[in-house]
Amino acid sequence: MDNTKFLVGLIGADIQMSKSPALHETEGRHLGLDYEYELVDLAARGLPPSALPDLLNELESRGFAGTNVTHPCKQTVLAHLTRLSEDAEMLGAVNTVVLQNGERIGHNTDWYGFYKNFERGLPGVAKAHAVLLGAGGAGVAVAHAAVKVGIEKLSIFDQDERRASTLADQLNERFSGEVAKPVRDVGAALATADGLIHATPTGMRSHPGLPIDPDWIQHHHWVADIVYMPLVTELLALAKQKGCRTLPGGGMTVFQAAAAFELFTGRSPDTERMSRHFDELCRVAA
């Protein structure tokens, strides 16, 4: 087996603007690898999310070393895996699948990506209380990272109230305390919060718009977004106008990608080099 040749991918919907192929492939070249990253776009292929099992079969048959997984497949993919890493099992969501020796091993590098991005991008912010929008696959990982990074109280909103309640219960059990609660009134929660974390698809080019009433954002808030296409979402642009400290989703993308790259190849990438490359990609796209 050639241990310098890797074929990997990304399964998701509306992902044609993803910077993951360039980010992964360039780092692969720096490390002397023959590394190809392919987009497996449900929308481009005209497929529903229910096609996921067939896509996984296809990638296995073509010799893929693994694949990243994004919206809307981060939780539905669980039923089609052989086993889960400790992080993925704990979080109940997968963004990276390693295909190895006939096994499909699910991992979650999203939480680490958000954790590192927050540490680097929002040092010194108040962390007594934050509001999280979204309790889906990405929200589950981001919520875990938020508590790990030191946020003392997390108010969670999701259009599916049961999903928000389940995530809050899981966090409270995992961290042995009342660290999270579901909320239905985002405006009221933000009135007493230090910051807002956005973990829904709203703001992506395929899902434009604001996820909340613009009047709810005040100058004392910090605002973190996980969306990175575009890098400055409507939410972040609004927050900047109001004088808020903001955190784009690009850094999370870089750090989760670096962790996935290492899982696929067994090689440690240079995260600073990947960060510089990501910035270049965003400047070109702007």
C-alpha cells in the first residue's frame, strides 16, 4: 500500500464553495503527499440526505481513506458507522469518518476546532453567560467546546425544543452541574448574556439572512459564528457595526481540518501554515 497517496472527501449539501479541498490538498503537498480532496455534494448530484448510505458505499469502493461530513449528515451518519471515537460517541455527532481495514470509524473534530478558534480569537472576553443558537450536529460540538473554554452558563435555543432540551441535559450530566438550559426566548436570554454563539446554517450563501432580531445584539456582546462561507456573515457584519468583538468561523474550519487531516494520513499538519493559507483563500474569494 502506498502510504503517501490519499483520496479523501467531504459529504454535504451546497458545498461547492468549500475551501476544504484547497486547504487539505495544499498542506498535503507541503508534506510530500499525493493528496486529493473531493466534494461529494448532495445538492450538485440532486440527491436527498437519505442517499448517505449509498455515498459511503461508493467512497469505500473507490478506495477513499476517509471523508469529512457536514450539514445535513453529521448526526444521521452515526447509524452507518462501524464504531465511534470517544469524542464522537460522547457528542453524538460526527464530522470525520476514517475508512480503514473495512471499518468506518467516526470522529468529531468540530469541538476542538471551535475551542482553539475561541481561545485564539476572543481572549479575555466575559464568559459568565452565553447564548447558543442551534443544537444540531455542529451545535452539539460547539456547546461542548463552549463549556470547556470556560463559559459558565449556556442558554441553548433550537427550533426543535426537544433537541435543545436534550443537549442541555447532556451537558449538565457530562460536566456535573447546571451549566446549560434550553430557552425559548432568545431576546430575553441575550439581554443578560455576555455573548452569542451561532451554530445554524443561517448566513451561508445558500441560507442567507440573520438568525435573530438585529435589535437583540448590543455593543457589549461578543459574537462567534461557525459559518465561514462567507467569512463575514450578515450576523458578524451587524455585530461589527454595533461595536461587538466578533469571531468568524474560519479559524474553526482550519483547526477541525488539521485534526481531520491527521486522522486521514497519520501526519501532523502545520496549523499556522494552514491558517495563513486559509486567510489567502479568503482574500482571493473576497
